[in-house]
Amino acid sequence: MTVVAFSDVDVLDILVVLAVAVTAVLAVVIPRRVSATIAFLVFGLLLALLWARVAAPDVAIAEAALGGGVAGALLVDALHRRQPDSPQRSRRRTATVTAVGAVLGAVTVAALVTVLSRLTAEPADLGPLALEAVERSGVSHPITAVLLNFRNLDTLLEIAVVVFAAVGAAALSRDRIRPVSDPGPVRRVIAVVIVPALVLLAGWLLVAGTSEPGGAFQAGAVLGAALIIAHLCGVHAARAEGRRALAIVVTGLVAFIMLGAIGLAATGTWLALDLDWAFAAILAIETLLTVSIGMALAMLFLAAGSRDEGSVTDARARAAAAGGAP
Amino acid sequence: MTTLQLFLYAGAFILVLGVVATMLVRDLIRRLIALNVASGGVMLLLLALADRGDGEPDPVPQALVLTGIVVMAAVTGIAIVLARRVERLDDDLEEVEP
């Protein structure tokens, strides 16, 4: 049996990977929601560190803003509710199911590791091809070129997913958005200081994304965070609810589809961009996507935090208070 | 073992851990966390694969992961809304048939 030698590996890499694995285990094993959520948030932050190690600064920014920021806010906001008691099941059956799951999981990991150990260390052919074609894309940052030009159908479908999620969440929580209690002077100052700074940062990430790490996703996540903070601090001008917010969210998707049609008319290929106007088109569509994604994330946050009205219990209480028959 | 292999094996472990936990855990919020952990494993696999070789990293998997992060945030949002709905219905059922 050969001893696994880690001599070629940076000690820091081993430590970060170990920490990531441990927090992942904790996040799924701990029974209490609060503790599991905290473990997951630490997991997300450590992942952002790891992304910097695999030369993916764009992903690190997005992970920090979305994984740690918006998703964290969503999960933490869900915690203020009571955790329902888990249904009583026989201990033996639970143990059996867990054991079967653990064994099947171990077998799958072993199979995956066997496959992965046979991969060559050579990069795939697609990467160099994409890097070579960047100069014909209209922007100089390779990831933005892939997202908004070479594979912009993926991005179109992604924005469609985001729009459907926002519309669905808004429909499920209609009329139950929690009104904000009067924000004290501290929260007002926070809004005045942080929200403009975040909007500025979003704008910078958006424009910088054409030539260096950044782009519509990261900018959208930061804008969404700004809208959520504005909401929590009682700024009503930017409320992410109602028809106006829906219209803003849908605009990004509609504009992207129109861009596809323009590409069809101008170049004969759906979603293709002509180098003459590719830069302008990419920056324009990225701006709309940033606003759409930001608004959609804020809508999802508000919907997830909506209050629990309209349940049978509430209706009964109200009927009793009114003195009428339920 | 190389750095690439370390990252790939860790990615495979986290992915499978998340998928198994998603199927076994019964609490809805914890199940959602497990799904997010699984997506972290997929991202680690893809990004480690993108960073093979000495040159610039492959932008295509990195773009895929970026798309995945945004989709996962949207999925998390709507799943929390649905989980609240389900739990409220469960509370109501308990109320009606104690």
C-alpha cells in the first residue's frame, strides 16, 4: 500500500480544504437550524477563500456577495421562526436509512475519486479556444466574453430562472410583505452611508467587468444587497414589491430576448453579436441584467421574510375577536 | 497527491455529502442547506478542472459556476418561501386535527 504524499501541496491549501470539508460536514449533520446555518455561512466564506486559490477571482466576488451575503440573509431571516418538531419515527429505521445512505455515499465517492484520479493535468481544448477568441468578442475579460457573447444562451436562460423564481415567490407571498417598523436614527444613518456606497460599488463592478474581474452577476448581487439594506432601514423609495418591481425584473429578460432577435436580423444567427457593436450591446445588456438581478434578489428576500398571516389559526383568532361564527 | 487532485477529491466528497444529506434530512431548511453544500462541491470540481495546467484558467467552467451561483441563490429564495408555506400548512393541520 502506498502512502499518500502531500509533498507537492501547499500546506495552506490542505488547511483550507480540510476546513471546508469539516464545515460542510457540520452544516449537514447539526440538527439545530441556527447552528447548521452558521456552519453553512462559514462554509461559504471558506469557499470564497478557496476560489481565490484556484485563480477564480470573479467567482470569489460572486460567492462573497451572493453565497455569503444574500443567501445568508435569506437563511438567517428564515431562522426567527420556530423549528417544527421532527416527526417521531422509530430510531431503528432512522439508523438503517442513515447507514444505507452513508454506505452508498462512500461507494459513490470512491467511484468518483477513481474517475478523477485518471484525469490528466492538461487543460481541456475549449479553454485555449475561448481565450483565443476573446479579442473578437467586444470585451477583453474572458469570463465576460463567455457569459455575454460565446455562451450567452446560458445567461439568457439563467436570467429566465431568476425571473421565474422572483415572480413565483412574489405570487406566493402577495399581500404579506412585512411592513418595516420605524427605523431609528442609527438605521437611517446606515442607509444614508451604506446604500449609496453599495450602488457605486455595483456600478464599478459592472463597468470593470468588461476588462477585469466583475460583471453583471456580481454587480447585481451587490445591488440586491443595497436594496435589502434600504428596505431594512425603512427607505420606501426603492421597495422591491408590486408591479413596478416585477416590470423591472422582467425588463432584463425581455431585453435579452430582443438582443437575440437583433442578432438574428443583423448577423443571421440567434444571439450573435457583431464586433462593431458588441461592446455597446454587452454593456447595455449587462446594465439591464444588473438592475434585474438586484431587484429579483430583493424581491426574493422580501417574499421569504413575509409574515405568516392567513393561516387557519389566525383566521380563527380574528373571527373570535370579531365575535362572529368562524 | 497534487493540489489538483486534493481539490478534485474534496469536491467529490462535498458533492456526495450534500446530495446524500439532501435525501436523508427531513427538516426543510436543513435540506436546503444540504443542497447548497452539494452545489459548493460541484463548483469546487468545476473550478479545479478549470485551473489545470500553467496558463490562464479556462473561462468556460468559471462562467458556468458564476451562472450556477446566481441560479442557486434564486432556488434558495423560492425554496424558503415554499418551505414556509409547507410548515404553515402543517401547523394548520395540527390545529384542525389535534
